[in-house]
Amino acid sequence: MPTTTARQGHPSARQGCPGAVSQARTGAHQPVREPQPSGPGLAGLTAQERDVLYALGCGLPDAEIADALSLPERAVAGQLGRVLVKLGLPDRTAAVVHAFDCGLVVPGQGPRRRSAPAVTGRGRTGPGGGGGSGAAADARLRVCVLGPLRARLGGRSVDVGPVRQQAVLAALALSPGRSVSRQALLDGVWGMESPGANVVPVYVYRLRKGLRLGECPDSVIGRDRYGYRLVRDAVEVDVTCMEDLVGAAEAAERAGDGAEAVRLYGRALELFRGEPLAGLPGPLAELERLRLIERRVALAYRKAHWQLRLGRVADALAGLSALALEQPLNEPVAALLMRALHHAGRRAEALAVFDRTARRLADDLGVAPGEPLRRARWSILRGDEAGRGRVGAA
């Protein structure tokens, strides 16, 4: 998007189209003052047709465009029809995208719709509607990436569009408190198949439109000079919740409270709903998918470790058996499973785990078992009773 042209030649793009804003808020009939970029993208349009295209790109409905431009509403439809014909565009959605592509509209900078009271999950309005802090929490956007991408707004599921658009939202969700540049989004979502920088603001525009809180289009996705970011107080991401629980579990470990650590690790693991970012394309999703899978395995290992220390052998065995099937080349998991089986008096099964893992390591990786696995086997072979009540360090 040629944002340089829009910013240098048309300062009202930064000021948010003051005429339209004044009208939308006060009802005064003033013309929309929009930036006037030059170039083939707007060739042949009259000044009023550019006004209509600009207002449409900023998200105003026909009624507010008509009010802002002092036109009958049916005249707006006629003006828009001429815009579509002159620019060779198929529909209104294509016109919105074109307004961004040609630099007429800068994402996040333009008139806002007339504000309306926000409806909370309890049907009350706020602020001042009696919803309280619980109502405010209900209005937040919840983004879940620890499985297939999901978004919930006010307790209802939200369609976030095609997979590339979902990947843009996931990239923002995985960068809490940080802005993500347009180039970083292109590299992370499209990699070597980048279609051009203009696609990012288009996808962001669509996400803002579908995910906004109330009538404010940038209430969920903000923008600064560094790029795009999720608004901290308006969005809750399951990865952030998971890491908060892990931090609390680690604090419980340091305090020697194993039971609390097990409980908190269990809550963190419950947030996973299958393969993280399942089905999302792009290099960033692939890297984050692997990282989050490794994170889940590490948390399951820590939970089982503390369960064994607390003598909850059956619980530890249930989790470790499933984890070993999922991670057949993971030696620490296999070693801990061997110790758990030995602790339960199932010596033969513990040794079978060693044999099975050793074969997979040789066949798949061409390596011999490492020190943790060999040490666990040796402890079992010599019948180390003390070892039956002890687990190795994580």
C-alpha cells in the first residue's frame, strides 16, 4: 500500500477525516474531507466519488455516508455504482479493498461510526449499565491457539475468515504486548509465497470488522509506528493464560508444594485442545506448533514427576503411558515411565519400555540410548529399592 503518498500529500488521512467524524458524532451536515492521492488507482473518479469510496473504505454504512455528504441515501448507491464501473470492481467488498490498496484509506486512521452503548453478555449496557467487572470480562475477545484457532466474543464463536486470515490473527495472538510489523506478518504467514504487502492491511481490516467490540473498529487490533498488535485489555489469549498457570506452578515447586504444582500443571494442560494451530499455514505457525507441542510435553512430564514424588503412581502411569506412545523417541519420558512402572512393582514392563525405546532410537535415528535411559535400566536391574521411591530430576 503506498502509504507514503497518503501521508505526505493528504494530512487528513492522519487526522481521521475531521468532517466525517464531526458529522458522525454531532449530526452536522459537513462534507467528508478525505485525502486526495493521485495515481491510476483513482483515475477518472470525481471528487464526490472519491469521497464515497473513502467513506466506504473507512467502514461507514450508506446512511452515514449520505448524512456526511448531504446526499440522499439512494444517491450514495448510485455514486458507488459509478465507482465500481469506472474502476472495474465487482462489488462493495472489492471497493473497500481497493480503497486500501490505492492508499486512499490508511488502516486505523479514518472516521469512526457513531458510538453505541456496548452490550454485555448479560444483556445490560455499559458503561454504567450495572454489568460490573464480570460484564466487562464477557465483552473481551478470547483467542485460542492451543488447538485449531478459535475466537469467542461475548461468549459466542466468531468466524475469523480463511486460513491465511486466521494465521494473521494467530501471529498477533502469539506476540502479546508487542507490535508485529507488516513485513513480519508477510514473512510469518506467507513465507516465500508473499502476494505483496497490500494484503496485510486488507486482512487486518477484515479482522477488525469482524472482531470489534461495540462500534469501534480498532478496539481489538491496534496500530502504531511499529506495526499491528492486539489491544491488551480487550483480548485474552489461551497461551498467555497457560504461561501464567505455569509460572504459578513453578512458584509452588520452589515452595515445595507438590500438590499445588500438580493442580496448576493440570489446569495448564487442560487448555490444550489438540494440535496447536492445527491447519494454519506459514513458517510462523509451523515453528510455533512445534514449540507449543514441546511445551505441552514438558508440562506433562513435570506433572507426572510430582505425582510420583507424592506417591500418586496410578495417576502418573496413566499420563506417562499416553505421553510415551505419542513421543516414542523422548528418552526422559521413557525413563520416567520406567521408574513409575518399577515403583508399581511392574519390573518386566519397565524393562520392556527400555527395549522398545532402544529399538526405535536405533531404527529411526541410528543412536544408542542416552544416560537417563541407561541409568533407569541399571537401577531396575539391580533391584534398587530406594530407586523405586525416587524419580530423576526433570
